[in-house]
Amino acid sequence: MEAFSPTPPQWIENAVHSLDFHCPRCGNEAKKAKRVWLNRRAPVIGENYERKWQEFYQCECGEAWWSWSNDRPPSELAKREDQ
């Protein structure tokens, strides 16, 4: 599976940073991405000593983008459990 490969795929080379965790070109959510790669080899230590890492996505429209793991919106499944 490419998502957990230790070697970065070539398609991430021109990825742009998305501040709102969806494709900056077409607005698709991450779950609609064709490809995903997690940069788990280079975590960043944030506030409260929590680790975060880059999550790279290649959208259906062809745009490659990335965002920090802690910027990901809450899962729809988590919302259901709270009810």
C-alpha cells in the first residue's frame, strides 16, 4: 500500500499546502483522493508535545496537496458516537 511506504512517491513533489484540508483546486474532500501518502518518518512535535505529520493527497482532478494530520476535521463516525 502506497500510503505507508517509507519512500515518498514522485507525485508529491509539486504538492501544495491546503489550509482547510481539502483540494485547493476543486474543493473535494480528502476521502475522494485517488492516492494518499503519509510522511510518518518526519513527525513534527507541536503544542503539548503532540506529534503531527504531513498527509499528502492526490485528488481526482489531478491536484496534489498536503495538510497537517492535526488539521483533519473530525470523522463522521465520531459525530455519530457522540449522539
